[in-house]
Amino acid sequence: MLQIDLGTKDGFPEYCSNKLNPENAQLIHEDLRPIFKTTNLILLYQEQVLQIFRYAGFPEDEVDNARRAIGKKKLDVMVKLETEFREKLSAKGWTEEQLDQLWELILKQTGYSFNRGHSVSYGLLSYLTAYLKYHYPVAFMTACLNADSGDVSRIGILINECYKLGINVLPPKINESRKGFTAVPESNEILFGLRAIKGLGESVVAKVLENRPYTGLKDFAERSSCSKSHIVQLIKSGALGIENKREKLKTYFNLVIPKKEYKPVKTIPSPKEDTLKRWGIDSSKFTDSDKKKNNQMILELYNDKRKKQFDLEQKLKYEEEMKGYISKYLDDEYLWEFETLSMFLTNNPLKEVKDYVTDWNDISQGSEGVLLAVVVDLKRKKDKNNNVFAYIDLYTVNGIIESVAWSSIFKEYGELLQKGQCIALLGRKGDNNQMFIKKVKNFQVWLKDRKEILEREGELYFD
């Protein structure tokens, strides 16, 4: 069976050789020279196949039939044309060996080929983009990132390319970032756009941009028109500074928690003596001859006692609210960047411990290995027994890796196999680099266990 997977791509070495050494170039048949002369004497374009069919004597409707077969990769249609094709060229003096060689080239076109128009367009585009990438790398990569801004997997690949080019890709900056990725060529940096932050819609970003610049967190909170949840996301993403995010959140919570001041009363509620008694005030101890002065001193003491209780109640209320904010917003700091930007930029916990496990790319197919990952997408399906299993996309140091959790595994580890979870997985490597999951652990739990057994490095530990 003829292998056609490579199509005309396997003719590229011959193309180059013929271009460099035209005196050594060989033709299957001299009649092909006018057809092949512009492509260094090899069959390269779809149009050349059509010219061959015309040369053989096929009418235009059958030439068009061949064109459609090549474009749609219909090998069966081409095979049906073979007998007539051979007969027509035999009549022109072609040998069986020449016919075999030519037909093999034509069938490869069915596997993979270009028409000349596409080739010219792609060629020009390749030269143009190569020029831009070399001379304007920051602007070029920024454009690429903006073009694929909705594809997390593609963004990860492009960011790795930026690092290879010596370009730093950084979290958004509230006074510098635009909506999309922002080029900063003078510092060889690309900033994430504000629109990339989860939870920030177009209208919110527009308001943030409209009210710039901001002098600090308090100024931003007062003038940006952002809600509490928006500001929390901005802080976690690093848009208000990548250092001390936890302290910035506490500072912000301190700004938004309502604060009340005690307002002194001007009169003591009636019945006066009962009220004073409840507050532990004995009016008989105030014996100044000036009754008005006595009443003023009693009122001041009453307000003083009430203020102390009010302040204590406010303090307890503040502490309770702050405790609620901390428990709701300050957990898993190592994941904040990923939660808000869908990737790690400045502090990748997976990268920091990647040497604790064998690189997934070095695991052979069918063998077991460990992946450290964040779940970025999950699709639940049902098997023939109506049990739920899942296809899971994992964000790893090697990019997005697809994995499968069959029903028994998904049932056991379903709580960990959720979007946004940072986990360690043990599994078997299948085709196309995917993982068939066997065991799952919380990343922090796995890391603690792994550090305790580092002295036994060289083996695969999971339990």
C-alpha cells in the first residue's frame, strides 16, 4: 500500500538539491520539463497535476474531477482514473516504470498538496512575519498574543516563545496596561491586558482606563468605579503591584469595612436613675453644690461608658468581618495569579518543583509518570453503563496536556478533579502525550509528602 501521509512534503529535499545542483536534476520523462521547469523539476503544486492530466489528453470535466479528488483527499476517485491515465500516456511512448513513478507522485498529491496561489500567499506571509518577528519582536509577539487571547493553550505556547526571545511577559499594570496585551519595547516587556483578568467586563475596563492615572490603592478604590469583587481580582492578578498582595487585600478590606463613630447623647434616657444604675453610675456621689455641673459630669461619665462599650462592639464586629474576608479571599495565595489570569507568570509553583518528578516528555508511551497541574477544563461524559467519566485539560509546565479519568477514578477523586484545582496526578502515558489518570492528590499535600522523601530520589513516589 502506497504511503501518502507526507504528500509532496517528502519532495522538499529533492527540490532543494535540484535548486543547488541543477546539473544533477533528473526527470521521469522529458515531456514533463515544461510543466516542472518552475519548481526545480519536481511535482509541487496541484495545478501541475492538472496540467499532466491535460497533457495526457483528458477532457476538462475529468481534469476538474481530478482537481476535486486532490482537494478533498479522495484517493478512491484517483485510483479509478489510473487505468485510463496509463493507457493515454502509454500511447505517448511512456514505459511502465515511468508510469509507476509518475502515478506515485500524483497519488501523493492526494495526501497533501497546495495550489500555487496558496503557496505564494503563505510564502509572502512567512517572509513578512519573519521580518517583523526579527526586527520588532515585542510588537510582533504582542500582536500574536492579542490574536489568540481567547485560547489559553495557545497563549501558553506564545509566552514560552517570548521567553526564548528574551521578552518578559508580566501581569497587568493598572496605569500602563490597555485592554489587550500591551507592548513595552523600551524595557523588552509585554504586559497582560486588563481584559484578561477574569471577572472584568468591557464596561469595567473602560471605566478603569477612563479614570487613569491612579496614585495608589485608596485613590483607585475611590475613583475607579470598581466593585469590591473587581478590586479583589485586580489585586490578586498583580495589576496593583505584584509584591505584598496579601497586605494590599487587607488594606483594601480595612478601607471597605464600615466604620462608625460614637455620637455622645445630650440627655440621659428616662427613667434617669434606672439608666444610670444599669451603667453602674451612682449619682449620689456627685455632691457639687452646682447642680448643673453635677449633671454635666454625670452625662460625661455616662457617655464615656457607652463609648467604651460601643468601641468594643465595633472592634468585635470589625474583627468578625475581617475574619470573613480573610477566609473568603486570602486562601491559596500561590494560585491567585492563575485564578485571575488563567496562567502563572511571576510565581509558578509547578515550575519551582518540576525537578521533583520525571519530565512528562521523557516518559515513554505506556509507562507511568507524575504530572503537576492545574485543571483548566473538564468535560463530563457517560459510558455505556451510564457512569460518569471525564476528559480533563491540565495546565502543566509542558503546556496543556489532555487526560482521561474513567468512571471509577472520577468517582474516587471527583472533588479534586475540578476546574481551578492544583493537583498532582499519577497516570499512564497514552497516545498523543495524553494521561490516563490512576491517582490524584492535592498539590500541597503531595509537595509536603514529596519533600519528606527527597532522600529516596530516583524512584517514583506518590502514596
